[in-house]
Amino acid sequence: MKLRSRFLDRLRLILTAGAGGPGCAAFGRSANRRVAPATGGHGGRGGSVILRATQAEWNLEEALGRAKGRTIRAEDGGRGGTAREAGRKGSDVVVDVPLGTMVTEVHSGEVVADLKSEGEEVCVARGGA
């Protein structure tokens, strides 16, 4: 009887940061002004994808197997409001990975990070503004 190992030491993921939220084009009204001032708010910043090394995880498949279709996406920023209200910031996604995880860029093969110590973090996809 052959035993199959479920240990996975290489994994290709698609990590996507959240997009920045759209701003709001609004103009205030005033009876005694010739030109109405702009009162629209900025869109919120998109969320980032952060990898954090931990001893609690020992296998990439278990640590990242929860990602549907091997895609991890952070939340988009919220829409800006009237009266100069800024949009809501998208929440960050923090993914726990095993100690010793090396993050490489697919196209160039460049090592982005080598997570060797407990609690070490690297932002692999920064959210939009």
C-alpha cells in the first residue's frame, strides 16, 4: 500500500490588492456665491494582501488551501461621499504561512521575501489609493 504525502512545498497563487474607491463629484450650493465650491470626498484606499510567518502553520496546502481557486483578493475601498466625506478603507487580508516560506515573483523569478522568523510580515500586494 502506497502512502500519499499531502505536504506541499510549492504553490502558485494570484494575489490581488483592493482597488481604491471612486471619489464623489459634488458641489455645494450657496445663494451668495457665483461659483459653487467642490464638496465631494475622496474614495477609500483599497486593502492590501500581507503574508505573515508563523509556527502554527507547517504546510502551504493547509495554510493557503482555503483560497478559492488559488486566488486571494483584498477588499476594495469605498465610495467617497458628499460634504468632503472620505470613502471607507478596504480591509487587509493577512495570510499565515509556514516559517521558511520564500516569496518569488513569477515572471522574473526574483525573490521578494524570505520569511524566516515568527511574526515576520511582507506586503505582497499594496492596495490602491
